[in-house]
Amino acid sequence: VTHRIVALAAALAVAAAPATTARAEGEAPAPPALSLGEADILGSIGAFHVESVTTRVTSFDQFGHGYQAQGGRTAVDPGSERATIFEPQLEVDATQGSRIKHRVLVPIDVVTNASADAIDLVTSASRHVESGAIDWTTTYKLDAASEATVAAGLHLENPFRSWHGGLGISHAFADGDTVLSATFLEAFDWFDRFDIHGGRHGRTDRSSTTGSVGLTQIVTPTTLVNLNYGVTIQRGELGNTWNSVPLTTFDRGPEDLPGERVRHALVGRLAQFLPWNGALHLYYRLYADDWGLVAHTGEIELLQRLAPIVYIGAVYRLHTQTGVDFFSVRADPGAARRTADSDLAPFEAHTLGGRIAFDVSMTSGGPRALHLEVGYDRYFRTNDLQINVVTCATGFRF
Amino acid sequence: VRARVAALLAFALVAGCATVPQNRRAHFADPMMSLTGEPLDAARRQKLYDTREGAAGGDGAPAGGGCGCQ
């Protein structure tokens, strides 16, 4: 890399010097004395080649009630969390020569009854929200065993802007059996501040800094494991500003959250190829933060290939969490910290899902493979929230 | 918990001493063996859980960002 940078700098210097002189003297620019080929300067940086294009459309149909929501039968009863979300996504994977890979993700959300659990009962500010995001990740192969990654993205939404950027590095040992990785990610959110009556009060922000390390290990010719630990530090306005809290005085007050949150997560994954042409995936995640929330998440997924071009999958996920220390469905008006957000309450959440996927080789000109997938998930919680998720994907490999 | 984590790490490191030859890794090329799944599917799942549960962040994904409900 150093050699190429030096060569590039030398070529630019040599090329720029005569041009500058010629401009100063009013003469036609002379050709550079030293001419390096593109391959000498750019090395393996080559033409842009699209490897795959995938689209996915997902719909979320949500029902339930939460104490942070207004509009219940009385001022202190839970209100509706009804929402429908339509989410088209686009992914483009491309290579640029032999060393550079790009991945671009573009999710778009069309939300109706957005924030049904909040200010839409008193204002229609976000009853219908369209949001879009772009996330661009570039991976550069430093050598046969190491890669560096740069990621950047932004999210645009009516009352909300978010930017994030990150760096990552990975190194493979033992002929690729073991891969160590580290990532750093910074996100900055900037959004409107509302009160619980729908009044707008300028803007507020928060930042999120995440660092993580991971280890991926080939254990046997059919077993792959991954361990990951990460910490996220958030500062700023950590709520959405319009959540309300039922009070002991039988009315409602605003949510009051700390201005900082430190979140730790330890994740283990295992993929096991099964002799009958299937695969087993196990996932476990331990989470803890300084708001007092501890969560355990386990997931098991079984995949079975029915034919060379088709496989099916079934997944079950269990998530249990304690609530944050200051969660209350009837808070003291003088409480320093309080929230009634159902997402921060103690609960169990279950997901049951299934999918079928087709990978069809194409021999004629154009894409060399077609990927089709249809799936359904049912998400339900013990504190009155249910979501039906239908998803459909189409992908082309070139 | 710490002992279990240490044991798991030790297992992974010890396992790393026995290299699996390249020509015996064919199963890992099967899409069914992807540890994190297809990226768009993983993204939409992560977004669902991050915005509906209080336990986002820490494992390489941004906490916050997006819908503003973290």
C-alpha cells in the first residue's frame, strides 16, 4: 500500500509540475516526463463490477397497547400501539478490482399510524411518515489475511436526521480458520423535541459510540462459531421526547431519562452443517446496561435443503429482559427518573417464523443466478404487543 | 458467567490449533451456513428487535439512529 501511495504521489507530482509551469508562462502544457501506467499507479483498483442486486419488501402489522401511550380509556390506562410499516430495501454488492468490495443498503420505511403510542393522539405530526436511509460499506483487502472496512450512512425522516460512520479491521490466522475483527462506529442523531401535548420545542440530539471485537472460528469441517463483545456509550436525549408516564395523581407527565447509557452485549453464534443436507443455527446474546436492564436472547433456526435449488427454514427466538430501574406504570410526580415505555419494561418476547428460498442457476446471458425468498414471522410479547411480519426477496447474482 | 465465557473462549482458541484444510470447507459456501444470514434479512430483523426491545447496541450495530424510539 505504501509503495502504491508513493508511486501515486510521485506520478501526481511529476504530472502537476509541468502543467503549473506551463500555466504560469502561458504556454501549452507539456506531457509529463515520467509516464506510469494505470496499473502501476492504481495497482489492483479496477473497473466497477456489480456482483449482486437484491430487493426485499417487508410489511409489519403491529397491534398492542403501552403505558407510554395516551388515548387509553382513562388518562392512566395504556394507549394503542397500532402501526403498519411497509419497508422496501435494496442491496447492491460490487467489486472494484481484486481488492475492493462495496456494499450499499437502502432501506425505505413507509409508516402509517407512526407513533400511535404517542403524540399522534394530540397532533398529526407523524401519523404518516416516510423515511429513507443509505448505508455504504467499503472493504479493502490489505493482504491475503487482512481487510479494512469503512462504513458511512445517513437516515432521513420528517423530524429526524441521523448520520453514522465506522471503521473496522479483520485479520485471519491459521489459514483462515480463525478470524479476529474489531469495529468502531459513531452515530449522531438530530431530531425535533416535542412535549407530550404535541408542542414542538426546537431540536435535540444524541450520540452513540460503539466498539466491538469478534472472533470467528472454524471448529470442524461442518462447524463454525463466532463470539462478539461490544460496548455502546450513548449521550444526549435518549428518549423520543414525547413518551408520557401515568402518574399517581391520575394524570400524565413527561418521561424523564438519564442523559447517558452504557450498554454491553456478548454474542455467541454457531452454524452446524447437518448430514441430511440441513443446517442448524444457534444464537445467544447477553445484554446489560447501567439503567438496570439485563436481557437474554436465544434463537434456534433449522434449515433443510429439499432440492439443489430450494431450502426451507424455521426459527424460534426467545427474548427476556428485566425492566430499567425506573420503569413505572404509575410514577410519583416527584420522581427524578421515570418511564412507562413498554419497550423498557420487563417482558418476554417470542418470535416464530418460517421461510422458503430458491436459488436458481441461469445459463443464458445476464444474471448467473436468481434468488427468491418468502418468509413470515410472528412476534409477540407478554406485555401486549404483537407483530405480523411478511417478507419477500428477489436477488440477482451476476 | 465469566467462567463459562472463559471456557468458551479457551475452546475456540484450542480448536484453532487444528486447522481445517481448505478442501474440507465446502459446506461453508452453502448459503444455509451463513452465520449472520442474508444482509437485508438480517437488517430488517435487527431493526425490528432494536426498536421494540430495550436491549439494542453493543454488538457492532448502532443503538439509536433510525426511528428515534431508542
